[in-house]
Amino acid sequence: MTAKFKIEFPKISAHDYDQDEEYFFLVEPDRGEDRNKRKIHFHEYAKIYNIPGLYEQLFYERLKCNSPKKVLEALRYSVSQARENFTELRVLDLGAGNGMMGEQVRNQGVARLVGADIIPEAKEANDRDRPAVYDAYYVADFCNLTSHQKKDLEEWSFNCLTTVAALGFGDIPVKAFTEAFNILQSEGWIAFNIKETFLDKSDLTGFSVAIRELIFSEYLDVYYLERYRHRLSMEGKPLYYFAIAGRKNSDIPKDFLESIAMG
């Protein structure tokens, strides 16, 4: 896609950082000897998306991210168990970024595929790198959708929701995920992934409690749940996630988050 970049990781142990604090140095010799290393955190997506090919090289080539394929596998398995046609899915890809998951879904053939992300740089990167993947792409905050945005999204009649490596760490709050969940038609499919610790009952943070309650609630029937290697850490050690897929039973009521102290 583009020329290769020189990427360096800090020499300090990754155990000294939470996953959302990881960073790397982008070595840019042409900036001058005293300014040739640019520090970028892994979750500074706007900065990464603005440099063509950097996201792919960092997460997929260097850190061996496997999540789009695994989440797609979870979705395909679930749909096959119901003996339904994958090609009839009308998919909303939430936290679409520059289209890595969307590309996987599009290659399998679906009826409709729409991307959504909160940052304009994601759409700009997708338009630059994968312009043919999505039928439409929305830049929107799903915690604060306007009435026009919500109506427009509902008109797509989505029967599938995907989101990859975007739940938690402040990227997509549970409130935004439930809003997207409720836009789905009745009995729509959901496929996503979360860090393994989010399912640990010892984790009492608001996000973990909420996502556990949602996964095992009456609103979702789980068809697929598997622990797998999401990617490597800065030190080359595996980071494990769960891939989850299931079917929507009903909308999540407004008081769901309040009942588990999410506000």
C-alpha cells in the first residue's frame, strides 16, 4: 500500500503499562536528528490513520492482529447454526476505522455494509485506502446521535452489528454499543470482541460489569464464545480476547445501564 515505516517500541517492560497506555516511536529521519522520533500511543487513532499504511504495518504486520478474521469466523458460525444466508446480512460496522473489518465482511458477500466511527480521520482513511468497502460511512457519536442520524441509520434496516477491538479503553462506551444494538432489527446478529479480563468477575469497573451483564442478559442469545490471541504486546507476548457472536432477542431498555450503575 505504501512504503514501510521504521517503528520502535520503548525499552521499558510492557507490564509497566496498561494496554491502553502502550505507545511506539515512529522514526522519521527527515525531521532532523533531534526530532526524528515521534511518540504515538496505540489508541491515538487519528494520528495513525493520517499516515497511509501505518495502521496496517503496526497492528497487522508487526503485532499480528487476528481479530477481524476471528470475529468474522464467530459471525459466520452463528449464522450457519441458524441455517440462514450470510449474503442476506445488512451490516453496521461500529468503530469501523479504516475498514479492516469491513473488508473482511465485504469479501464474504453481504447485502449491505455500512461503517460508522466517531472520528473524521477514520472515514478519511477509509475513503483513501478502501473506498469500495462500505455502501455508506457515518461519522457519528452513538452516545449522542441526532434524531436525523438515528432515523437515517434505521432506514438501512440493519440485521447485523459488528465491532472489532473497539469496546473498552474509552473507544466505544457501553452506552454507544447499546444504542447501535437497539438500531438492529429484531433477531439481528451481533459479533464483537473484548479483552479477556472484561469477563473476569473480579473486574468491578463499570465497563466490565456492564458488558458481562449484557452478554449474559435476556437481550442476547450467545451462539459463539471463544478465547483467542488478539495480537502481540510490545514485548511480543500474546494478548488474549474473547470473540463473541449471538442473536438479539429484544431492545435493551433505557434503564439497563442505570440498573448496573453505569449512568
